Amino acid sequence: MEFSNWTAAQEFIFSAFPCSWGDSVICFIPLLFIYAFIIVGNLVIITVVQRNTHLHTPMYFFISALSFLEIWYTTATIPKMLSSLLSERRSITLNGCVLQMYFFHSTGISEVCLLTAMAFDRYLAICSPLHYPTIMTPRMCAQLILGCCVCGFLTPLPEIAWIATLPFCGSNHLEHIFCDFLPVLRLACTDTHTIVMIQVVDIIHAVEIITAVMLIVMSYVGIVAVILRIRSAEGRRKAFSTCVSHLTVFLLFFGSVALMYLRFSATYSLFWDTAIALAFAVLSPFFNPIIYSLRNKEIKEAIKKHIGQVSILIHKSRNLT
């Protein structure tokens, strides 16, 4: 009877959230603040890059594209987390779960590809400065960004389509804070085919992550080799300063992603699963606007300039009234 009811309901219940109302509210407030900061911070970066012509360079086009993806990457999961924290029945339909997985992974893979493209951009800028303007043209930037998005939105489609056809039986309690491949697959009616496909999913994720990491590491090996040949300490510092933000975001994002998706048969407790998921789904996007604005002199100056202009307009409007 329970099986037939579950088959008709076609929904999952998130079971990793706090049980008590007080604990849920305590989690809700900082998560809401973080989400608001991510949206506002990334919108500020996009606006500043678009409105300042001296920032119309490949590096800043890539940064604004990354900010755009970050908005949708977090919007795929955090709003549902917020509503689940304040609702008694923390459920999501099967179709909603499939869509959440698709948009979360498609934007995430697009970010992985974009971070790889940004490493290539830094490699060209430092290792081939004379050829850089002719290679990294606005058209090339647009093609790379489009290619990253196409790759990101096509790659998870076979996995998502396969998961959507699986039968789910037994418990519908999803031991996670959002829909992800492995927690959902654990609730499928397990057979030999499903176990094999779980292993295939693990291998696909490993290939995606390791390929991106290898390409980025190779780029930075070339960058470091060139920087070490620069004679002046000031020259080395300036060359490396252009890479610090990207390198920090790369380590933060890929570190948490590797912990989650390069485990193969290893299992973590529910606490560590949740903590690692929060690291790459919430904390990494939270720190990215800080890293790219506070550590970037040109973006900071552009933000201060616009704040000053807004302050002048407000002051004038008050005087008129």
C-alpha cells in the first residue's frame, strides 16, 4: 500500500534539514542573507563591467559571465532550501527534483568550463602578450563563453533523462538539502543495471573534474614558468596579481566539488554530505563576488565611482525638494 501511494505521489521529502522550528529559523536567516548578497554582489559586478568601457577586456567579460552563471547556479537550489526551512512538509515533486538537478549541474558545469577558459585567457595574457590582442578578440571571448554554456547544458542531459525514467520505491526521504544525483539514485529501485549506472555517473563526474583541473594546472605551470623568468620582483608581483583571484576561486570551488564527486564508493555521514554540499553550492558563490571585487583594484574603483555618482544624485534630489 505504501508503495502504491508513493508511486502516485511522485515526490521526495528532504530529511537533512533541522527538525525543530527554532533551528530552522536560525539556519534560514544567514542563508537568506548569503543568497541576497550573492545576487546583489554579482549584479553589481555585471553592471560595473558593462557601464565602464575601460573594463571591456576579455578578463572582465569572463568575470561578468561567471557572475551571471553564479546567479542562476545558486537560484537553482537556495530558494527551495529557504522555503523548505520554513515549511512543515519539505517536499519536492519528481519533475521539480529532475529540473533542479539539471539546472544546478548545467550551470555548475558551465562554470567549470568558464574557469578553464579563464585560465587559458590568463595563460595567453602572460605567456604570449604580443599575440594576446589578436587571439583573444571580443568575438573569441563570446565564442568561448557560448561554448562553455552549450557544453554545460548538454553534458548532464543523458544522466538527467535516464534518472527521469527510473522507478522509485520504498522510502521517499531524500537525505540531502537539494536534489543531487547520488542521493536521488539511492532511492531508485536498486538492481544490477542501476548500480552499474551509478558507477558510470561517478566516472563521468571524475572525467569532467579531472580534465578541467588538468587543463587549469597546465595553464598555471606555464604561467609560473614565465613569471619566474621575470627579473624584477615588482614585475613578478604584477604578473601574478592578475591570476590571484581566478586561482583562489578555482581552489575554493574545485576543492569542495572534488570532495563531493571524486569519492566513488566512499560514503560520508549525513552531516559531512550536507557540509560539503553547502561549501560548493552556497559558500563558494558567496565568496566569489568578494574575491573578484575586494581583490581587484579596477572593480573597486569603478564601484566607488558609481556609489559617488549615486550619492551626488541623491543629494541633488534632496536639494530640489
